[in-house]
Amino acid sequence: MDLQVDIYQCGSDHIHVILQGQAEGIAAFGNFEIFVKFIEACQEFINRQAEVPQAFLDAFNEEGSN
């Protein structure tokens, strides 16, 4: 996948994220704490997507065990 992410912090503590490639866009954050909240929300989303569905896990359980 072709993706470039550029992150800049301005002297006024604003953080700018520029996406180029298969994802495109610009995000500006008022300060570092808001940027951190954004990154944490992204990580939570990634973690939810990476979870193995319970039905798949159950398929490998021995009969009668949970």
C-alpha cells in the first residue's frame, strides 16, 4: 500500500497530519493532548478490528468445554 504520513508540530503547539497516497487528507490538532486522544481512538479502533470473532474461537473448542 502506498501511503505517506507527515506529522508537523508548529511553534504554537498545533500538530498537523498530512496523509498522501491511498489515504488522503489533512488534520490539524489544537494541542498535543488532543492529538494523543486522536491516536488513542485510532488504536482502540485497530484493536477492535484485530479481535478474533468469538464464533471462530468457539469452532476450535472441544465439545462441552467453554
